[in-house]
Amino acid sequence: MTCEMPPKAFKQWRKSLGLSQKGAAKALGLKTRIVQYYEKGEREGKKVEVPLSVRLACWALAQGVGDFDGSGTEPFEPDEKTKRKKAKKAEETGEDAPDQGSDELAAAASPISQ
């Protein structure tokens, strides 16, 4: 079985975590331009697909896993700018900012598991 992560789903994943393109690139270990290609779905007129390794990394980050050393994990912590942005948005809308590991966030940010 082969899954694809459409450009719209990749962008939705990024936004659900409150990450900028630069922040998503940093979290995934990619260059910002690659994130832009994934969100557009093409590069110079040719289709660009999100590879399995990146899709799995997206899922891990959505679950709150920031790193894995073979025996344990480190939590994913958004940078301070992202935390402030999410807090401000939550304050403006009158909602609580979702916890990084919440089931609701994970479901919204994990299009490959749906």
C-alpha cells in the first residue's frame, strides 16, 4: 500500500502545529524551499511528492516526538516565536491553545493515518 500526502494536507499539518515554513523546515531537517515545494506540489512544472521519511517525521512531530535516538524519544518543542503566535491566536479566539500531544491535534495533523 502506498500513501501520498497531498500538498494541501502537508500545509494543513504545518499550520495545525502553528509552524511557519521556516519552522517546519527546521523541525524536519529540510531547507525552507523544500517545504515550499511540498506545499505547492511541484517544482519547475514537475510533480513533487512528500517522501515516506518526511511523512513519518510529520506524524512523529504531530504526536509530540521531536527526536529518536534508537532507544527513547525527546519531546517536540516548537520555538518560542511559534509558542507566542499560538498563544496570541488562542487569546484572540477565546480558545485554549491545544497541547502538543493532544489527540485532537494529532488527528488534525496526521492525514496519513486517516
